[in-house]
Amino acid sequence: MKEKTSSNAPTDTELKKWQGSSVREKLVQLQSIFETTKDAKLHTIAIGSSHVSFFYLSSMAAEEKIYDEFIPKLINAGEKSIKSMLEAVDSANTGELQKVLSEIVSGKTAVFLNNEKQVYLITFRNKAKRSIEEPNSEHIIRGSHDGFIEDLESNMSILRYRIQNPDLTFEVMELGKKNKAKTAIAYLKTSYDPELLKEVKRRISYIDTEIMLTPGYLEEYIEDDPWSFFPQMLNSERPDRVISNLVDGRIALIMDGSPTVLIVPTTFFAFYQSTDDYNSRWISSTFIRLLRLASFIIAINLPAFYISIIGFHLEVIPQELIVQMKNSVEGIPYPPIFEAMLMELTIELIREAGVRLPSPISQTIGIVGGLVIGDAVVQAGLISNLMIVVVAVTAVSSYVVPSNEMSTTVRLLRFPLMIMASIFGFLGMTFGVIFILVKLCKLESFGRPYFAPAAPFNLQGLTDTFIRLPIWLKKEKSNKTGSGIFNKKKSSARGWEKNEN
């Protein structure tokens, strides 16, 4: 057997040869293209004087549907009904070799009839699907417990089931020259911004890559600032969260083969909001949301604050605590920055080990790392008791954020602040925080301010950012920024109160 390249893409010679070929020659040409592919199958049946040929990949197509269901029906229908039956099933037809190859590798079956130039492409797909279950990374207390899976059509169906409205629109395109990853752009016609949709399509149109495997690839190609620590697209595996953002006027990008959906544009505060915020009463939801935002400040500043105090500003310590702090740090053989770096990196190692190991073992690693190692380094005089407390509070604060991407950003930001605090104390820490705030104010997500509604300041937008007012006060949505607009007057949604006796 002659050697072929690993690519099944047709050459110019093959494309020209295909156009003027008979059915027999086309089948030979397909066999030549897939000659090193063991799952390529060709089956021909005779019905009267007509010959029907099926070409498919057994690993993708459901052979039992072809042989046990479709072919018997085709034979029973008779020779005169072959063409009408091929057109009646879920099929399309084309005369282009590139299209035929693309559909075959996606799981469809190419059907050739006599000497017709057109090739019928019928769906007998045999694709294994994972059951719909709640995402592990986005657990909630109240609300639905379903999530997206790795099948594009199933994910579109989930959204259709939730939003039974013709305004829900999907535009499907293929990305990647080799793998042709199907990607759907989802939006609501009643709330989306046409300029935003145009910008999303424009950026996607510039993608020039051989292969597109995951939404992470797509995110890096179209995000505003690839050098920023902060994620500029919100990703989620929860249908209810995606639907909420679609109603707010945002656009969702769904890729076949991944349960993760990208949502654009987004803001910094969206990463600290959870579906549970809208499943609980607004007072408790507001408290939890404020707690999450406070965790951001604690997670990035607490280690730097500790280093600044121990290294430069002991005068800020109350008199009652000076002796205790002196006893805690006395005898530590190196500066606070090395102490903090050692413990922070240890925590990161424990976390990474816990993620990679099976669940029962990862829990054991967490306990061993948190208790045994922590107690051992204190007993050995390598780390102070106060540093253990600081690192523990910092670690817990960094995991409060509902988004894994923002959690990673928070854990990274503390390191440059720790370095600045070890050199300049409170002054260096202050400059580091100012730099982060300036970056947040300058950053954009698809042309929209990333730090909105804090910068630029929008008082109405703050009512669903730091706090969450009752849902019945929400009058309408803004299709330009995706932030809720609240009516100051009493909403007519609770008009029944006016009719009480």
C-alpha cells in the first residue's frame, strides 16, 4: 500500500478529478483518500437495476441504523421510490468533494445513487453522549441541577427547552481548517446589541488556525487584552446562568465537544455573582455577594499587609498584641517575604495535587497538607503561627469566588503585591493596588468597560452589582451593557398591593 500523508484534505488534482467522475470513480477516489483509515466502510446494494452505495466511518455512523432500519425500508419501497426516500429522511445533497469529506468525518453517511452527480448526506450518527448532570465546578444550593454536555445539538436543545421563544437565535459556523469545530453564536433578538454581534463575528472571522479544540482556544483568539491577568469572558456550564446573560443582552458562544459556554461581554463583578443570588431572598443574597467582594480584597492584600507590618510598620500594632506577635516571629531565620512565599507556594502545590488526584485521595491530601505540614513547619521553627493564620484565611478567601478563572487570577495577584510590600512596605502595597485598579478601569470586554458600573460610574447599575434589590423592582434590561436598570418608583409587578382591602 502506498504511503499517504496524515491529512485527508483533497488536493487540487483530486478536486478536479471529482467533478467529472462517475459514481464508481468517485467511490474509488474516496477509498483512496481514506485508504489508511481502518474505519472507512463502503457497502453497495442492488434494488432492481439501481445500485445504492453507502460510504461512512464506522466509528462515527450508527451501522445498525443503516443495515437494520434504513436499507430494509429502501428495499421494501422499491426501485421507483429510492430517490424520494433519500430526500425524505434527514439528508442534504451536494456535488462538492470538500463538503462530502467534511460531512463524512462529522459522522454522516454519503449515499451514491446510480450515475447521479449529487451525493446524498444522511445522518446516521452514533455519538456517545454524557448524561446531563450538575457541573462539579458550579454547585448551587437552590435551583436546577443540570448542566451542559459535550454535544452542541444537545446544548442548543437545553437552551431551547428553557427559552421557548422564536427570538432565541443560533448561528452556527465552523472553526479550524482541519477539525472543523462547530461553534454556535446564541443570542436573543429582543435584547441583543447588533453592534456587539457584528464585533463578535468580525473577530471570529480573523481566526486562522489549523485546529480549534476547546473554548479556551477561541477565548485567546478574540479576547481584548491577551496579556491581562483578568479573564475577559465569563464561562459557565450552567444553562440557567447562560440564559440569564442572554436575557441581559449578552452573547453566548457554544462549541461542539465542550460543556463550557463563553459569555460576552462581561464585567469584573459578574465573576462574583452566582445563580444562588437569584434563588434566595434578596437580603441574604446581598450579604453573600458583599462577602464575596470582600474576599477579593482579603485574598490579594492580606499577605502583603502582614509583610508590611512585620517588616516596616510595627507601630500600627496595638500594644496588647506586640508581645504575642514578637514571640510568634522571633527565631524565624528569614524575612517575612520568604516565609509568605514558602507557605503560599505550598498551598498551591497542595491544591494542584488535590485537583489531579481521585476525590477520596485528594481529600486526604488536603487534610494532611493543611494540618500535618502546617503544624510541622511551626514546630520546626520555619514558619510563625501568625503566617499560618494569614495563609489559611487568604486561601479560603481566594476560593470564595464562583469562577475558577477569577480564582486563579486572585491567587496570582497576591504574589506581586507581596514583593512590593517586602520592598516598600505600605507604600509599595498601595502602589500595587492602585496599579490593579487602573488596569481594571482601562480594561474592556468587547468594547464594554470591564469595571462597569463602578468605572464609568453608573448609580443605577450598582443596584445589581454590590447589592441585589428585589427582582420585582427590575423594570427593564439594557441591551447595550447588559446591566440591569431599576425603576425608582414602585413597580407595577406588585400592583396587587394597591388593591388590598
